[in-house]
Amino acid sequence: YLAEPDERMGIRVFFFDEEETGLRGSQAYVREFGVKDLQGVINMELVGIGDKLALWPLKDSAAGTLLSAFESTAAELGFRTARFDKIVTNTADHVSFRQSGLQDCFTVTCVTDRELELAGQYFAALASGASHEVLWGILSQAPIFQHYHQPTDTADRLSAAPLTMVADTIWETILKMQNAL
């Protein structure tokens, strides 16, 4: 049996373009439709490799119905999550929604233990005022950034397991939120 979300959920799936050139796609959506009828946004970024879920940018004190449902669902499914309070990459489409007043929004990235280790080094270097070259030197050691925005950034580098982890967590989160209606 495949459960289907109730139409009251109002689920929308977005595929925005021009994220790297100023969030043009997500900003255009927010300008045209606003955020008043949205409960939250889960943005997926770099979800093709890794065995843990990194959620960002989220302070430890961040709260929200969607965030809570996502984190509890991941735990129930046996997936580890980690919060990061800063954006490692340039930006992400959830920012357009947050800037328009929707606070229950975040980006999900799949990571490995190596990325978690390097994230600590990266944020320490960032706090000490390290140069862009030093920061990129740390990031370039992370498996998810080995091919990031390079000609070698191709679909054959993706793995089914992390994609399934993200899809299952999002789907079960939707069903959990529906049951709370």
C-alpha cells in the first residue's frame, strides 16, 4: 500500500534554476506567489553521496513543525542528522523563502564522517579569518566537493542509497505532517 498525501497538505515540488547566479528562480517564485500559504521548505543540495543528513543553516535553537518532523522521521528511519548554522556553499534556494519571512525552511545535504570532520575545520578557519584559498583548500578535501561544479560533476557519481535516504525521509515527513492535520 502506498499512502498518498492528503490534498490539504498543498505539497509543491520546485526545480529552480539560476541558484548560483543570485537565486533568481526561487526569488522569482517568492515575488510572484509569496510564502503566506507555505508551512515550510526542504531544499535539497548535494544529496547524491554520503550516509548522514546535514541540515543547514540551522542554529541548535532552531525550531519548526517541518524541521521537527524531518529530524524525528530521520531518527525513526535510523538516519543521523547534524545541524550547521552557516552555509558552506555560496547560497541555497531556501534563503529566498527565509528572507521573505518563512522561518521553517532549511537545506538538506548528504555527508560522510569525513565531511563532518572537515566542517569543523572549515568553520574554525572561517572564524579565524582564513583566506578564501585556505577555506577552499579545506572544502576541496571533502568527497562531496571533489567534483563540485567541475566537468566531472556527472550523474554516474551519484549513489542510490543516499538518494533513497533523502526521498524516504522527506516522504515519511510529509506523511507525519499529514497525520498531524
